[in-house]
Amino acid sequence: MPKKRLLLFFSLIIVSFILMTYQSKRGILNPLRLISYPVNVANNAIHSISSSIKESVKKIRLRDEENRRLRQEIDKLLMEQQAYKDAVVENARLRELLSLKEKEKRYVTAARVIARGNDRWANTLVIDKGRHDGIEKDMAVITVRGLVGKILSSSDSYSSILLINDINFSAAIRLHESRTEGIISGTGSKTCILKYIPHEYEVKENEMVLTSGLDFLFPADIPIGSVTRVMKKGAGLFQNIEVIPFQDTAKLEEVVIVRR
């Protein structure tokens, strides 16, 4: 027991000596300084963490702004690319129309499709040319692919086209290989029907159908379409022949009008 007291006594002396030495170098020992030190350390740590978070948020904001700018540039480039593609396609169509003008002696004018007809029961289109441009009723309307229809009516600046697939449309035709003649009519859908071809005449699938010119409306030898189906049974006196027009009337943008 005396040994423990002696050890405690010497320990107190050593601690007192250390405190006296620290005090002589640093001045009077302030207990508050010992308390504030960990607080200062904590504040410094919090400030460092806060600065780090602010810097990270700033970097994220800058990155988002850069991404937004890059997306805008990409959208702009995509729009320019699409405009270039549209221009290329339009130039190709205009070159086709120009080729028609050069080789078609009965050429009247070229026109742009601006609307579809208001009558839901009729397949019609409205174009931006009229009587002032030489267009008259019943003139033929074509593209490089073939017959589109005929002029249904015209005003000074606009005209209406009756399309080949309208149920009220008809034209005299001739089959390209057999030279058999008949009448083609619209069905209201994408197909047309070939009428008045007797059973004894051979009609082949994929045979080309052309205008014959015998109706005094359409010039001869305008391509119309190709035969897709031939049915003889149950068709009465004549064959039931289906034709798909070469020109899809749902994709028309420009047309050419020709006179008889």
C-alpha cells in the first residue's frame, strides 16, 4: 500500500512539472482552450465537407449545363440533317417532273398537291394551279410512275383532281402484251378493277395496263398499273381482274397535267 501512495505522489509531481513547463512557455493555461479545440476541429471538418459538397454540386451543375448544350447542338444537327434529306428527296422529285416536261409533248404545267378533298366519299386532291395556268376540266394528271387521275374541276388558281382509285373514275385501257382492250375503274380502295374482258382472252398476272386513248379523254400509252389477280369463275360474262396502280395516290406531292 505505501508503494502505491509513493507512486501516486511521484506521478503528481511529474504532472505538476509538465504543467509548469507548458505554462512557462505558453502562458497561463486556459481550460476553455482545451474545450474549444475539439469544437474547432469539428467546425473545420464540417467546413471542409461543406466546401467539398458545394464543389461537387457546382461540377454537377456545370456538367448538366454542358449536357443540355450538347443535346441542343445534337437536336440542331439532326434537324439540319433531316432538312438536307428532305431537300435531296424534293430535288429528285423535281428532276423527275422536269424529265416529264422535256419528253411529254402534251405537257401543260406541274403543280403541287396542297390538300385532300373535303368529300369523304370521293378520292380527290387539290393542287395549286388552275385556269390561269392552262388547266381545264378532264385533262390527264400523271407522274413519272403513271396515271394519277383527271382534272375534276378548276378555278382561276386551284384545281381538283379525281383520283384513279375513286369509284367514279374510269378510263379506256389496253393490256400491254395481249393488246386486249377494256375499261378500268376505281374501287374506293388502293386497287382498281378491269372490266369487260371476256373469258376467252388470256390475261396474265403482272401484265402492264396502259391507257388506250379510245375514250378521247386520256392520251394513249400512259402506264396505269399491273394485274395482280385474275378470277374467271363466278364472274359472269367477263373476267374479274384486279389492278394495282403504279402511283400510290396517298404519297403524291407534285403532279404533271397533260392535254389530250
